[in-house]
Amino acid sequence: MSTILPLIIIGGGPAGYTAAIYAARAGLCPVLYQGPNPGGQLTITGEVENYPGYRNGITGPAMMEDFQAQAERFGTVVKTGTITQVDFSTYPRRLILDSGESLLAQSVIIAAGASAKWLGLPAEKRLYGRGVSACAICDGFFFKGKTVVVVGGGDTAAEESLYLANLCKKVHLLVRKGQMRASKIMQERVFKNTNIQTWFHTEVRDIIGQEHVEAVEAIDAIAQTTTMIEATGLFVAIGHQPNTLPFLPYITVDRQGYIQTKPGTTQTNIPGIFAAGDIQDPHYRQAVTAAGTGCMAALEAERFLQQPPINF
Ligand code: NDP
């Protein structure tokens, strides 16, 4: 018979660890499971310069070590394991790990994050962090005065291009179709910006460079001609995928697949199950906003656990 834990937190990014800090300090004895990427997306970024409190900036991995140490200081039990399946139809809730182990919990905070979508080119993996990035706000500063390429046609690509156009010498935006999917206002801003050159019907064929990105080989899908664009950065902005798969049978998600929460809260459609961080946030996707919703989730879980047990 498994022990019934008061609170399981799924995810070891800023949302999960902030929830853990608050929950542990409130005496909820949280157990946090970090999955295949301990520390979350921040561990695959370079320097974090926009998280308040670090006046000289900090590397993503070092920051996540601080988050973890702070959570453990108050008694959070941190474990490694991926939740692959859940049963939220009964109470207490049941969670199954990739090892096959079954866990029972009175409440759950889902903070499993989102993963950037990638083009799938071999050079993309090799040059990740060496010019290839999926976050202009995180890494754009390192390309100040340089030429960069952005791939994508949605609002993220438009937003990242506009952000980079303020910093970089030149931004090449590669859109695979004949039009952008981004909102009209964002498209207008992109087209008005003389620092952004938009290439339609254009895809990335390869990324050139051994140690760092040196150029992007682009192909015009209609003319079937290739162009070598000299650039030191390639920002892939083709969307994010929230990591919701194990929860989908029970948890309501929005049109884009992000967990839907009751406005102004982290409460999902299932009592006692909360969602925090990028898994429920298609808009901001920042460490500081993830941490904020992690705090909210812990406070809401605490309130939930003070109520008498529910009859199911
Ligand atoms: P979207 O799914 O909206 O757009 C993805 C874009 O990437 C599409 O143009 C798509 O092309 C393109 N794409 C996908 N795969 C590839 C590929 N392999 N090669 C080249 N291009 C590819 O994702 P976003 O992240 O842009 O936006 C997600 C949601 O978040 C949207 O609803 C958006 O409105 C919202 N958002 C809102 C913002 C705001 O309001 N400020 C800011 C950022 C996002 P195609 O069109 O051909 O399918």
C-alpha cells in the first residue's frame, strides 16, 4: 500500500521549485519530481540576466541549483523520475512513474513546462547554445550588433524578430509559406521595420559552422534556389509544445494545448490539481512569471489541503 503524500510537484523548473519552497515552508512536505531535464528550459540557456535579484546575472544551471537548494533547505524531497500516466478520476490521485512505481497524492501541482519545437536538423543540436537558440529574450543580447536569422511565421517569430531588430545589425526572417500566421498588427510592425528582411517560401536547409553558427543555408521552396545567409545566430521560433501528454485524459487544455486554469488562479478542472509555469502559459514564458504562478499554486494547494476530504 503506497503512502498518501499531501502534495506532489511535477517539474523541476522555476515554477516547480518556487511551489516547493512555499509548500515546504507551509509544512506540506512536498515531493518534487524532476524529469529528463532537471532545472527545465533554463538549464539550456546561457546567462540569465533578467531574473530579479542577480545583479550580475547568473548562468541558467547555477540559478536552478540555487532554486533546488532553497527548496531542499525547507524539507522538499527532490526525486528524479518522469510521470508517464495519471489517474485523476479517484481520490487520492494516482501518478505512475516511468519506473512503473505508483504514487498517491492528495494534491498535485503540474509544472512540467513546455518544450520548444525544433527544425530537426542535425546541425541544430550540435550548435545549440553556440548560436542556435529558441529564445530571443534569453539570448538576444549576445548577438548585439550581429546579423541573425529567425525562423517561423507566427507571433513568436514576429515578436522575436522585432526584439532582435533593436539589438542586431540585421534580422533575416524566414517564413516557410507565402504569408505569416502572426496577427496583423505584428506583421505590420515586422514589415515596417527596415532592419528586418522577410523571406517568404523559405526554409532552412542547413546550418553552417563547426564551433559556432557562421551561416544559414536557406532554400526558396518555389524557385528551388539556395541562398547562404551569413549570420552568427539562428533563432528557431516555430512554436512550443506544452508537456501535457500524461494529463490529457483528465485535464482540460486550450486550443493550443496549454492547461486551462480558472482565471486568476492555478486551479485546473480537477479539484486539488493545480498548474503552474509554461505548461499553462502560452504568452509570457519567463522564469519570473513561472515562479510567480508556482507560488500561487502552492498557496492554493495549501488552502485545498485545509479543507475536509472530498467525497468522490
Ligand atoms: P504558431 O504555432 O502560431 O506559429 C508557428 C509558426 O512556425 C508558423 O508560422 C509555422 O508555419 C512555422 N513553422 C512550424 N514548423 C516549421 C518548420 N518546421 N519550419 C519552418 N516554419 C515552421 O506558434 P507561435 O509560438 O508563434 O505562437 C503560439 C501562440 O502564442 C499563438 O497563438 C500566438 O498568437 C501566441 N503568441 C502571442 C504573442 C502575443 O500576443 N504577444 C506572442 C507570442 C505568441 P505555418 O504557418 O506554415 O504553419
